[in-house]
Amino acid sequence: MMILTATPHMAVWGKWLGDALGTNAAGASAGNALFGIFLSLIVYLIGQWLFKIGKGFFLFQPLFVGMVLGIFILYLMARAFGTDTATFYKSAYLPGGNIIFWFLNPATIAFAIPLYRRNDVVKRFWLEIVLALIIGLVISLFIIYYAAKLFGLDKVGIASMLPQAATTAIAMPIATAIGGNAAVTAMACILNAVIIYALGDWLVKFFRINNDPIGAGLGLGTAGHTVGSAKALQLGSIQGSMASIAVVIISIVVDIVVPPFATMMGLR
Amino acid sequence: MAANKDVEKVDLAEEKPASPILIQMGIFAAILFVSSLISPLFPASFPVPTPVIGLVILYALLASHIVKLRNVEKFGDFMISLIAFLFVPSGIQLAASLDILKTQGVQIVVVVLIATIVLLVVVAYTAAFLIRIRKNVFHRNVDVDDD
């Protein structure tokens, strides 16, 4: 509020803006939800526009641009209001952000539709699907564990890295249970989606993953959660169906496999 | 292959128009509501969140033909087309944990980047390997019609 209350005239504006953003009363009140919705839309649309004029340059993917630009705008506004970014985020952005966030519930359920459209593949390959996810996750856990150790993460950091293949709502409690930091795990899950969204096409091409459409779908669903499933749908109906089933099954596999793995590695 | 024909037959045989969008939303809302009642029944050591249960319920309803594709397709495909935008608040959520990034930030981001690539490649190759075993060891047909 420091800058905005510089003059009496500004104080009126400051109160008006502060009411809308929920930063008055020491940031305790819930602000106007419209700000969060509006900011999300604007930064995403800017991302779409950049992606179009940048001829599909991977760093201009709308989700990535939206995230970086959104955080940067919140950071600048927090400084202008004289609070820290986290507080400003909670009071000004979160009410609107939560409304958009809620719609991830029906959007996740909707992935049953591409899954059912290729029910023929699910019925024929269910054993390979389940086995690939279990074996693939166990191998990945070892690599992730040693990679985290190599980069000097402490025990809490390593434990936070292990459950990230599951959907956020499953990964967070498991991270806490094995001695990790749930906030770091949530961050990992979000970054998974952003990374797959930005680099997915390139990675699929580089590792020639699409040679096997079932493998491509399972990999994208595991690594990129529902965003990976949307990416997989662009490759084809089999990939989309496999990614949708991977999101569900990998979450349950993480539920079962990660706690004993953490015990085995002496993390708890 | 036969199952695929079944699915197609179901779609083609009923040339009834898609359900009104409010009905479609109502089906999603009902599934979400039931899922939110089931989710807390799981123990804290084995969490299964609401949307994951909802996905399984909708799949089961579609597979048992209780709900037809035309009842949910329009709204469902619309929601899926929005998924990247719906993730924007999750991305911006990182604004609340910028202080975690300050201490171990670079290492964490690098490890997550590695983990993402490892999960994608290892799972994809494992699946391709298992399917090759099915083809070469058990001599089963593994052709799927792509589109």
C-alpha cells in the first residue's frame, strides 16, 4: 500500500484497489475473485498470442508463459503494495485462481471419455499396461533417487521427489508420510506438467517414443499427469486413451510402491 | 478388434442427438458428488482423490452402457480442450513457495526435469518392451488400428 497511499487522492484509489484485491486489513480478507480469473485469462491469452507469432517456439507454450508472467506480475504488484509475494498471492490471486482450479475436477473425470473410446486397446493390453507402469515406476524411482542424491538434495528433498508420478492430491500426503515436504512435491507435480507441456513434442521425437503408441501414451500420462494426457491425445486416440489410464493406475501404484521403497532406501 | 467394432457400432447405431449441455454437466456434477462421498472412505495412508474416483466411475458407466458417449462427450471434450488453461492457477501457485526455491531451488528444478524425462522414457520403453515380448514370445497379434 506504500506507493498507492502517497497522496490523499491516491488513498481513495488505494482503498478501492485494495478492497478489490483483498489486500486491505493486513491481507486477511478474501479479495474479489475476478482479479484472479482475469489475470489467469490475460497471461494465458498472451501466451497463446506469443506462441502464434513465435511460430511455436517451445518456451512460448501458453501454460509456461502464463505461469512465469503471472508470477512476475504478482511479484511486481506485491512490491507495489508493500507486501511479500506469497501473502499477496493468497489474498489477491487465490480466490479467483481457486475457481479455475476447481474445474480441474470435471476435466480430470472427462478423461474417461478418450479412455473409453479406445476400450478395445485397454481390453487387449491391460496386463502389459499395468506391468509397464509398475516396472517403469520402480526403475524410475531408483534413477530419481540417485539423481536427487547426486545433485545434493537432503533426505527431505529426496523424499519429496519420489511420489511425483502420482496426481498432486495423492503425491502430497505420501510425501509427508515418507518424510518429505508436501509443498515441494506439489511443486514437482506442477513442474512435471509444465515441462511435458513445453518439451513433450520434442522429447517424443528425440527418444522416438511414438514408435509404440501404447508406450507413448503411458509415458506421457505418467510424466505429465492430465496435461500429458492432453498432449497424448494430440498424437492419436490410442495415445490419449493410454495416457488417461496411466494417470489413474500410476497414482495407485505410487500409493502402494513408494512408501516401502522409501523405507528400503532408509529415508524413514 | 472385435471390441473396437462394438464401440463403433454403439456410436453409429444410435444417431440420436447429443444430450443438452446442462444434462451433460449434471452427469459430471452427479459423478463428482458421489466421488466426493467415496473419497474420504479411503484410509489416510492410501489416499484416492475425488477426481480419480470420478474418472473410474465415468469409465465404468460408459463401459456398462449406462451412460452413452452422446450423454457426456460434448462437455467432456470441451473440458479436456481447456486443460492447459485450467493448470495456470497451479503454475502460479508456485508464487507461494518462492522461498523454497531460494534455498534449494536450482537443484530441485533440475531433479524434477530429470525425473520427468526419466518417467516418460522409462515407462514408454518398458511398455514397448513388454509388447514386443507379447509379439515375439507369445506370438500374439499386437497390431492396433491407429488414427
